[in-house]
Amino acid sequence: MTHFLISFPSAAMVISEEDFPDVVRDSHAVIQEAKDAGVYVFGGGIDEDVAPALVAGDGTVTDGTHPQSTRLDGGFTILDLPSREAALEWAQKIATSCRCSQEVRAFQYDPLS
């Protein structure tokens, strides 16, 4: 099994206030389906009201992110799945429920972590 990150940036989710309750209901239903299937690991959204901090190798803490990185925001789900094809199937369910495109990435396995 492989952990897959299924995510979207905040700007991708453009829904009306009128549709918001349906999106919440539908997305919660998909997450419950993933939990019931035993593939759900973790999920949530980046709290955009809390500024990021960067901790250097020497322990120095500064406000912000890596200079070469882009903004990290939006929502994500981590699922433990047998294949990329399975991840794409779950991403389709999440995309439909959230009404926005999802990005799928696999985590590299590290037996020591």
C-alpha cells in the first residue's frame, strides 16, 4: 500500500454560499466512505489565518516559507491505497464532492520513518 496525497489550492474551490452546505455534506460523505473502506489516513485544510514559520537547520526561526516555494493553502486528504489507479478513483470522488479539481501525488516509502 502507498500513501497518496489528494489536494487542491484554495483558489480552485469557487462555489457559491448557496452551494456551500451541499459541498460540505457531499465531501464529508466521501471522507466517511474512505474511513469505512479503511483507506483514510488524515485530512484537513491549511489554516490560512496562521502565518507559516521557517525553521533553519541551525534552529533559527523566521516568518515565512522557503523562498523558492509557492504558497501552500487549501485542503488535502491522505489515503493508503494499493495503486495510483485507486488514488485517481478516490480523487474523482473528492473532486466531484468538492466541485473542484484535485491533484494526486504519491509519498515515497521510507522504512525508517
